[in-house]
Amino acid sequence: MPWLKGNYLLLFSSSSSSSPFQKTWCVAKPSSSQATLLENINFSCSQVDCAILQKGGACYTPDNVINHASIAMNLYYQSKGRNNWNCQFKNSGLITVSDPSYGGCPYL
């Protein structure tokens, strides 16, 4: 066919996975226990710099476990390449395509 000249790239995508070009974030599931979320904070902050969560940091407020866990888990998830398995956290992590940043707290 004369009108089909050149090379073409077809990209098929499944709705069960996000595009590699789409930004994603890892947040804590609201149904997670406080104990699990505290474990997630401790683990994540042993692997990445969580200074943003310290008193006076951009993401300190609101000062509650689910907020701090979401930020710590996302810092870890982002630092490890945004792989699905880096947001498992014993089934307490949730990947979202909606930017959870708020106020002066940027989710990177």
C-alpha cells in the first residue's frame, strides 16, 4: 500500500498496569493498622531520608501515623524506581495516579 510507508510503533496497554510514562505514587491504605504503618515508617526511613517528616519539615503536618507512613512509603517507592513490589509493605500500600501532594508538602 503506497500510503503506508515507513516504520510504525504500536503500543498496546492493559488497564491493569499504568503506563511507564505516567507518574505514580505509593500511599498507605486507610484500612492498615497503626502497628503496620509504624513498621513501614521505620523501614522506609531506614532506607531513605525522611527529614521532610521531622518537626518543622514540609510534611510534618498533619502529625498522624497514616500521613507520615504515606510520605515515607512514597519516598521509598520513588527511590527504588516506582516498581509495584516497592509499594507492597505487607499489603498496606496502594499505588495511585492522583498526586497526593498538599499545601507545602510535595510528594516527589
